[in-house]
Amino acid sequence: MKIILSKKIKKKKTKKFKKYWNTLEPKKYVDLMVAKSFEVFIKKSSQKLEEVELKGVLKQTKDGFVYIKIDNDFIHGVFPLLEDKNVKEPPYFGKGEIGAHISAITKDEIDEKEIEKIDELGEELSFTIKGVFSTEPQGWKGMSRVWFVSVDCPRIIEIRKKYKLPETYENKGHDYHITIAVREKK
């Protein structure tokens, strides 16, 4: 798969991009690569998506939640490719919100282990993308569907082990991920 960056392009170039993608990817992916509702600029890359290393910074909210802050443009670049008209960006944007992120250590885990300080705050962490998925969320009231990018971040596992936490926050039932879109219940 290629890297997709969000930028406007002229409509007359859409056919050219579609033809280009038809030569590189299976037909079922072409319409995702050339979004119908929004035009996208596609950066050619010989690397597979899984080989692209991305970075974020480890941060913590006032109430204790630890997360990897990533650029909001990550979500803004992927969001237009979703075909569902009822999707919205996740509710993490706006003044005072954390924006695009990967959850690392929950507030409950901080409280349970009585962790006073995370020494790694401010550290830049690398991660790679494993895949894009959607699911009906369990425990997220008001949402009927969630789209997310599953990621691999070995460094966060090391940090969690240092604080005597399991490799993942298993009680939530999912991998490390970036939520890219939500659909509210009607």
C-alpha cells in the first residue's frame, strides 16, 4: 500500500491517479486510494505502509492519562477516504482536547499501580501501522461504529513493563491504535 497525504488536486487529474493505482493495487483498493468525495494527493512510495516509521511524543493529561501525541494531520489525511457519509472525526479535537493520539497507559492503571511520575514523558516514540479496521465498539456509549488504525509500538511496551503493567491494556480488548472516525448511534 502507498502513503496517502491529504491535499486538494484538480478533478481532471483523478482519472490519471485512478489509472496509476489500477496498475499497482488490486481493483478493490483503487476507489479507496482515489477518494470519491475528496480529492487526495498521493505520494508515491516504494515502501509498504507497514514499513513506514511514524513518530509521536509521549504526553500525560492532568488527570493521569498517558498517550502518544501524533500530528492531527494523520487523521485529517485518512478521514476523507471513508465512504460512510455519517462518519465524524473522533471527539478529541478542539480547544483543550488532546487531538490525534495513541492511548498508552490509562488513568485507572496509573491509580492502581500508584505511579507518581512517568520518566519518559516528552520522549519521541516510533510506531508502524499494522492495518485499518472498523468495529462496533463495546463500551463506547453513543457510538455505533469506530474506524481505527492499529499500530505497533515496541517502545511503549518497554515503558509499560518498566511500570509493572501488562504489554497492552487488555481490559479494553484491543491493540494500540489511532481512532480515525466514529459514527454515532441514531
